[in-house]
Amino acid sequence: GAGVSQSPSNKVTEKGKDVELRCDPISGHTALYWYRQSLGQGLEFLIYFQGNSAPDKSGLPSDRFSAERTGGSVSTLTIQRTQQEDSAVYLCASSLVAGVNTEAFFGQGTRLTVV
Amino acid sequence: KQEVTQIPAALSVPEGENLVLNCSFTDSAIYNLQWFRQDPGKGLTSLLLIQSSQREQTSGRLNASLDKSSGRSTLYIAASQPGDSATYLCAVRRNSGGGADGLTFGKGTHLIIQP
């Protein structure tokens, strides 16, 4: 696609429910990154994929968070048993490859509100 | 652990002024440094990417410099315009040896250009 696409753009969910956030990277980009931006905080790195594998999951805040990527393209970030502190904007980015001097391109984000 | 600091946190100047935004990082082992702008409620737009081997990059009225050894970067905006009003984020991609992970962001400089 022309750019990184994320869906939904907004999600309101009840505490305790599971949510899935989707990211469609730029076509041909092998590296995909997830970040979280909480109110008043900087962007926090969560996880990145090179192809379908995730070499670095160290940023995931708890075991309620998981992510997968299939076919080297679409990625899904799943949050189980959501808590109010999960409320944030979740941003996805992609780049041509990881580990070299390439530029990251961001989607518009998914604003998650847990009530 | 890489830490990125941006100074000032907020800046308000009259239209037409030249201005400098500062970014510092603690670990000089980086792949690259990228400057972004974020408009309210929107995703990130990449402005400039500086490779670790470069000292500066220019795009239109923007010029970004990198001094990797001292852990500093500056974003220079010439002849500022009201449309430049946004939050400017600095981010570094760490060289983690086994492959690059995501970007580490500063908390941004919130810039207002007064008409």
C-alpha cells in the first residue's frame, strides 16, 4: 500500500475485555515495529518484527500483550484482559529492513480507551 | 539503556524567526537518528534521517546535525511559519549488535509559531 495503515483508528473497550489492533505495513517492508504513546509520555517501543519473527519482545509491558505477524506483512497486537493503564495511542511503523540505515514510516495510530 | 532528552520541552516564537531544537542521547552506538513531527491527534511524519556516518541532512527550511561522539543532534528551522506548529520528536535507532530494535524517542518539543 501507499503508507502504513492501522485499524481501527479508535477503540473503546471495557476493562477486562481483549482487543486486537491491526497494522498493514508498506508493501515490501520487511521490518515492522509497534510503539505505545501514553498521555504525557514519550513513545515507548514494544516489539519489532523482521519478517515473521520477533527478535526483540523486551518492550512488551506484560504477558497480557502479544503480537504476531503472518506472511511477512500484516501484524496484530493483542491485549488480553485490558486495564485502564493500557489506554494509549498504539503506533505501528515499518521500514525496508531492520539493522541498516533505513527510514521508519508510521501509521496514524489506534487510540485505545479502556473504560 | 538508551535515553533521549529533548530541550526545550515547549517553545513559542513569532513567525519568521529561525530556531533550534536540541536532542541528546546517552549511548553513541546508534544506527541512525531521525527527526519527526507529530500534529495533534495524528501519527508521525518523518522529517529527516541522519545516518550514523553523516554529520547533517537538509530538507527545505530544515537542517539537522549529528555529533555522535557527544551524543547530540540539533534541528534548525529557518524562517518559521505558523504551519510549522507541531510537536517535534527526536529518535535514535540503537545498534544492538544482533540486529536493530526499534527507535528510542525523546518526549518531544512542542512548538508554537505565532502568526
